Amino acid sequence: MGTCAGAVTACSSGGTPTPAATGFHPADVQRTIDNDLPRSFPGLRVGPAHCPADLDAEPDKPGACAITVEGVPVRVRVDRADGGRFTVSSDQAVIPVGRLEASLQPAVSAKGGQSYAVDCGDEAVEVFDPPGTMTCVATPAHGAAVRLAVTVSDKKGSYTFQPEQDS
């Protein structure tokens, strides 16, 4: 197997500007995050937002809050926009593992010339700053299992995979 590419529907949000009062009030930002970002993670459990009390994003210096997706912490970027508004967006790649496995399975099977089952672990999601690499195991209908290095290149979930090299 060589290197292959694909995309899993990862979860991220670009954010729509939301009016903010003079200065940032963490409770307003938290409410916006709680209202807007869960739609970015369909089918996944999203916990309430937490923002620091001194949150004050500046034009070239974003602030940060946090949520959890399936219990895993996710950084949320808070940017000041024009007119005293702000935007919020997921600042990391949030990869639903089941969706990644489902996306990888036909690509690995096509590349390997036989049916493969793909297992990327027991976690519901993987969260990291892209690019990031995770390991999956592809088990063929006949033959030995192959460890795959899956590199996710962006927040959208674009990925490449290749067999891990023996060290």
C-alpha cells in the first residue's frame, strides 16, 4: 500500500459574528458557543462552554474558551470582529473516529485489493492541532493486520494514510 488521501467529515465551525457589548463578557461568549457550536458536531455529545473571567480578545490576539466533545476538551477560538462583535470557532480538528473508520475502509480495501476492517481505537473522537497523526489498524479478510499512519492535515478532516514503517 502506498500513500492515499481522503476526507472525513470532521467538525469545525467558522462562526458568525455575534454582537458583543463594550468589552467581552464571558457569559455572553459562553452563551453564543453553547447556542452555535453544537450544530458543528452532529451526533456527538457537546458539553457547556467555559471561558476565563478575563476573556478579552483583541483584533490580532484571539481569546480562548473550551468545550468538551464526547468528554474530550476542545479549544474554542474567540475573535473580535468589527462593530464590537465577536466570532467563535473550533480551533482544533475534532475527528469522529467511527466516521474516519467508515471513510478509510473502502479506500484501504481498494488499495489493498481485498476487504479490510479498520479500527482506529475505542475513543469516540480524536482532538488535536492539525496536522496530526493517529494510528489505525487495517485487518484484511486474508493475511496479517497492517498498522496505518493516518495524517489529518486540517480542521476539516482531510487525511492521507500509509502503512507505518517498522522502526
